Amino acid sequence: MSTENLVTHNVDPLYRFILGRTPTAAERTAGVADLRRRRANDHLTSVLMASDEGYAREGVGATPLERDTAWVTWAYNRTLDRVPELPGRGEAR
């Protein structure tokens, strides 16, 4: 795939979707290299979501538990298009 294709259809959209911004030139170059090496979006996606910037952007709350809960809920929404289940919710029927 061309660099232009990877930037236009993978790297830039992932940055906008996950971090709400476009990547810097260095981030764009690193993202393209990662996609070429791995041939998939999963690693770049997880790196962006687990970054300090991703956590700071979405991990909001007054306590560490509230921040972690907010971040996990955001991660589920972004990757699975749903909210996480509460512990045990899916076990008892």
C-alpha cells in the first residue's frame, strides 16, 4: 500500500477517532511504519488508546477508580461499540 493510502485511510482516521486530533508528522511516519510492519491496525489502535494522552483525554473523574472506569467505558465504546458489563452481570440468568 502507498504511504498516501495508509495515511488517508488508516493513520489519520485512527488519530482523529481515538485522540480527536491529527497526528504530527513524526507520529504519522511512525504510524505508517507500524502498519507496514504489522499489516494491521490493532497495535496502533491499542498504543493510542493506552497512551497517556488517551487516558488523560478520556479518563475523567475525581478519583482513580472514576478515571479508570471512565477510560474503560470509553475504550469499550470505541472498540466494541458498547458499554462494558458490570462484573457478574452476564453470569446470572
